[in-house]
Amino acid sequence: MTISRKAEYALRAMTLLAGAPPDRPMLIQELAETGGIPLKFLEQILLTLKRGGLLRSKRGVGGGYHLDKPARQIAIADIIALIDGGLCALAPAETDDAPEFTGARGLRAALADIDALVNGQLRAVSLEDVLQRDTPDAMLAFGI
């Protein structure tokens, strides 16, 4: 399973915004350059994320983009679902004309289980979690 290039770019932009100081909006040019995202593509992505309630923007001097809610409240799944229209869907849709063969039901059940695991993880990981994974492990200090 892979996500679309558009969803990957959206995840990059949202991660950059999550790591930015909350009092400083980021300009679209800055997001594009830092994230390695084509500017015209990023414009479409940011508009979708804004309409989906994940971003807000301010025009003019001192303007730019901010997250519309805390990074801990935005799951990776929220971003992918907005951009790609859904999450992992390995399991085929149930239809009356689906072929039946030895193992067909087991295969559908296994793929549905995999979907549930992957999508559950996408829902469980927030932008804050992503940023925490980026910091080096802190050494533990023990006082005696």
C-alpha cells in the first residue's frame, strides 16, 4: 500500500506547520521550499486542508498558514482521508458476484483485518507523535 504523492506532500506541509512556532504563520513559499513541494501543487493541497478544517490562513503582512487545532489532535489519517478520499482499502467490496473459491472468505477476512490494523495505526498517530519521533532519544539520568 502506498499513499498518493499529493497525500505525502500534505503530510510534509502539515508536519512543517506542526513544528513551527505557534505565533509565526508560515508562508506558502517557505512551506514549498522547505518541504520540497511544487508550489502550484501545494496551493491545491493547502486549500483542501483549509476546507477540511485542519488549517487556517491569514492574508497580508504577517500572514501565512497555521494549524487550526493542536498537533496532538490531528491524526495522520485525518490528512490522508482529506487528500485521498479515504484510507487503506485492501479488502474487496462485498458483492453478490464475487467469485467463491477455496479460501475466498478467509482471504477477504484477512485483508479486512489488515485494513483495520493499518487504518487504526493511521488514526492513532498524531502530528505531535511524528514530531516526537524526530527528536533523538534523550539519555535518562538517574539520581542516587
